[in-house]
Amino acid sequence: MMKLYLTIIFLFASIIAHAQSNPRDCENAIIICGDSSLGIEPNGIGFDEFSLPGNYPPNCYTFDHHRLWFKFEFVTSGTFTFDLIPDNGLDDYDFAIFGPNVDCTNLGHAIRCSSTNPQQAGVPADTGLNMTETDTEEGPGEDGNGYLKYIDALAGEVYYLLVDRAEGSGPLSIFYTGTAALPNPVEANRPNNLLQCDTDGVFDGQTDFNLESQTAIIKGSQTDVTVTYHESLNDASIGDNPLPNPYRNTSNPQTIYARVTSDSGCFDITTFELEIGNPELMQPEDVILCSHSSSEEYLLDNIIPEVIADPQGYVFSYYDSEEDANNNRAPLGTTVVFTETPRTVFVRVSSQANPDCFSVTSFQGYTIFFEPAGRPSDVIACDDDFDEKIRIDLNEKSVEILDGRAPVDFEILYFASEEDRDNRSNPLSGIFQNTQNPQTIYVSFTAIASECTDFTQFSIRVNPLPVPVFEQDGYIYCLNATEKLPISVQSGFRYYRWDTGEEGRNTNTIYVDSPGTYSVTVTNGSGCSNSVSTVVTASNIATITLVEVHDFNGKNNSVMVMVEGPGDYEFAIDNYFQFQDENFFTGLSNGYHTVHVRDKNGCGVISQEFLVLDYPRYFTPNNDGYHDVWHIVGLNEFPKAQVRIYDRFGKFLKQVSPISKGWDGKDSNGTKMPSSDYWFTIQIENRPKYRGHFTLKR
């Protein structure tokens, strides 16, 4: 299948035509070949072929509006079908076919004719030949559906197709859909654009081009073809108005249409551009420098991106006048000083390959005086809650940045990063809490009237608090101490201040002589302070107020020791190292014991002797040195005590003096008493009388 596309600008087709002719005439019919390109528009009717005696007008239509002639020469047999499709889908195109084997002076009668009006017939605007229709003529008006019966074409047969645009103003596309083959096309290879500099001294964007330099590329390996050049697609399509060589361009850039035509009349069209190679420059914007002084130096090469899109292959120089720039005279160098008075700088852009190929543009530069932003003070705070964060009011920083200027004249924006500041994205506002420590806040300070911007910044630093710790969780002061008690926190802080009034750089220890709560405030190298307190608790050696002895109970003899004092005490009997928290002891033997009361806080030990009275349960007066007398240890401390001995029947035998060695087993007459149980009574002043018995063994 091949496509013939007729359009005002671009048409894709398989065509043949005679050079310098108009296809409105049958003699200049476009001969359809293989795939090539064509640009043409139906315009008028040309010569009236039907005025000749051998040509008969088609029955279905007059074909007298805007017509085109096409010629089909088949090289193989097959079906002849096609589609004529208006590009806008609305125009009414009619057609007629003459043949086979006719010429323009003897067309004979049309063998196909279609003039159906698609809008009146209520059918699409497409028309042509297909394999389904059986009629060979339709129209005019509402008659038909736009399509007629195909043609069985034989190799070597020639047919003429007459197309007329009865209504409308748009182009159409022709799609050849038959199986009968058409002649092979030629091919126009697309060359590179021609680029040439305007160096004739008149900068008008025009110069002479050698079009023939493109011919070899356009022809390629094809022989028996000619190449012509045209200013329009229409001229190229019909072979009219070939261009001379050399050719002076009329616009910049300019499209040239190259037509390749074979000896058989097949042709193809390609295009290329004529471009004046002088650098194509842009008009730079004014360079406005915001300056904190009356002048500012500017690096001239900074303007290059605004002068030309691609600076590769060019040399840039700068001048004070256009004349100097055109004559490459007195270049300025790499920098220029701008002041508040505008200064024009001319930029010459020259080709590295051809220095005479250049263009000139210009820009103005000047300064706007702009007072710098005030430098905000850094925010330095102490980490009161140990999270390294602090909340600040950014509006307070605006006061410092404005430095006395009116807030309505400036825009102040805060950012967490330089990238955000440069992109003016994610501004901070109001109350801000730092997200890292330390953290820099970047500030953009813009004057609203001039749009000049200055950058400044400040830091947020949250310094750690010192953490003083007493060497002990608490202290004990012994009221009976002879020296003061040292209390301390760790050394290494810059300063210490105690609530006792003592202070200094090395005063991490003080000495106290009374209980109470003591506080110290320490300051570290960052100037942050923190306080800690400790409690000094009073303690003392105990005061024994009562030793309450329960005696004459044998194995159940006991003692309870009562004490006073602010300390925490523990107790021991005789053995100094076996202390207990209980102040009660039992199972005491008769005789003298010592109670020890020790302050657990280390304030000392107090001891007191006490007496447990009890009697021997037996004695053996046999002079062997053991238990020879019945004696109550310690009774001598009660010289008024009365001890009376009785036999088992209650007979009084003897009264024993408390200060004596005891009873030797004899009665008051000196008679030895036999082995037996004996009773006694003891009467001690201010104590109840005690009775008991014991055994005498001989």
C-alpha cells in the first residue's frame, strides 16, 4: 500500500510529475510511483481538457472548482483501488477515472465517476475505489456512498485520475491500496544544514550559499537523476522556479526544498536549512549588584550563560562601545567595576574557528546600595532538662537582624540548612526547637523594594549542665567528735559556691560541725551551673540509762539495756565483736558481765559492767579446791544483805555474811552438815526476798 498525502505544507505520496508544470492540467499529471513526498494544494482548474473533441466530460460532475490530475502506470497486473480522505474529515472531494491506455488528447469517457455529497448522503467524506462496491458511477448530491468498484489493471496500462474539491478548503490524503504494482521511486537523502557566517561587512543576516555542495549527498548512489533546489514545497512538488547557485538567503534560518527527479519522471523531496553561522545571541538582563559600598567589581564571564545557550567553540570579549566591539578594539579585560550609575558593556562572541564570524550584544550593569543584615548573636543556653534542646523565639532574632530598620521594608526568613536557604524552601518561623546540638540557623534578609538579599546566620548551642555528686549519699556527724566533718563533691569544676558562704575555684570540700542540709552550686567551663544538696545527720555515742537484770533464774538469767542518744545502736555482752540490734540478752551466768553499746555510725562504744546474782546449785566441801564453799558471786556488793541457811526440815543452821567467802557446810556450832538438800533465803535491800535450795555433797 502507498500513501499520497496532499497538504498545503507537507504531503507524503508516491508520485511522478513533469518538471516546471502544473498538475491542474492533464499533461502535467502527477505520476504515482513508490513512496516519496509531495507538497501541493488544489488551486483552480487549469486547461479545459474537455474542450478537445476526443475528451468527454464525466456524467456525474463538472469538475470545475479546484482540481488535480494523477497518472497511474502499472508495471504488474492486479487490482487498482485507493482511498481519498479529506484531512479535516469534512471536505467534499469528487473524482473521475479515464483509461486504460488513453492520453490527455483522447481521454474518451470516464470509466468511474463519483460526486456524492457526503453531508447530503449522510456518509463519511472518504471516497475512492474498493473491492466491495459494484457500481461504477454515483452522485451527484445524496446519491451513493462515496466508493465505486475496483479496476482490474494489467501490466503496462495507464489510467488518469481527476480529483476536484467541490466543497471545502483543506488538503486530502491519497492511500493507494491496490495490488497492481507502480514504478519504483527515487530517494532524496537528507543532507546536513548549511551553516555560513555573514562576513561581508553588512550585518543583515544574508550571505551567498553554495547549494550544489549538497547535491552529492542528496543523490547518494543513484544515477540518471537530477537535483534542483526550491524555496517552497509547492515549487519543489511541481518542479517550478529552481534556485540559482550560489544562492543568497532571504531569511535566517531558511528552509530549502531539494527535488530529486529520475529520467522517468519519478521524484522525491527532502529539505535542509540555510543558517547564518554568526553566533545567535540572546539579550542579557541587566546586571544589578546589591552592594554594601558605592561600587562593586563584576566578573564579566558571569554573563555568558545569558548571552548564548551553548558557549562551546566561542571566544568572549567585552568593550565599552559597540564600535570597539565590532572592530575588536580596546577590550575591557575580565572584570569591570559597576557603580550606582548604569554602565553599558558590549559583548563580542567570536567563533574559535573563524574569528571574523562574530555577533555583538550588550547589557547594562549597576549597583544598588544595600545595608548588610545585622549579625544576630548566638543562642547559648544551659541544658536544664538534659535533652540538649531549647526553644527559641525567632522573632526576637529579627530585632537583632533589622538593627533598627523598619520591619515592613524587609523580609527575614530562617532555614535549617544552606540548601533550604538557597532554594527558599522549608522556612522556619515562630517558636523553634533545635533538632541537633550545636545547630546553625541560616538567615535570608531581603529588602522588599530592591529585592537585594544578604545572608547571615547564628548558632544554637545547648551546653551541658555540670552534675555535682557528693562522695557519699549522706553524712553522719558525731556530736562527740573532736574534729569537723569533711563533705565533698568531685573536683574539676570552674567554681564552687556553698550555702555556708564558702566559695572558690577549688572549694569542692568544706568542713562542718553540725548536722543539717548543705548545698553547693557548681559552675562548669561553659558557665552553666547546677546545685546539689546533702543531709548531714547527727549521731553520738550512746548513753546507758538502765541495765535491768533479771537474776536468780539459772539458765534464764537475762538483762535489758536501755540507752539514749541520736545514733543507731547495737549491743554486745562481754564479747566485744558479737553485736546485735536487740538490747535484750538471756541465758546469762551468774557473776559480773559487761554490756557494750556501739553507735553504728561510728561515733563510738560505751561499756558498762553489771552483776547477775545467782546461787550455786550444789557444792562439795571436801577441801579439793573445787566448789568447797557455797558462795553467791557479787553479793559482797550488798553488805546489808542477809543470807540464812536451813536444812530440809526448815531448821535454821547458819546466817552467812555477804562479805564472807560463803558457807562451808557447817552449822553455827561448827558441825559439818551431812550431804543433803538445804534451803536458803536472801534478803537484799529494796529487793524482794528470794528463797531457794541447793545440794551439799560430801
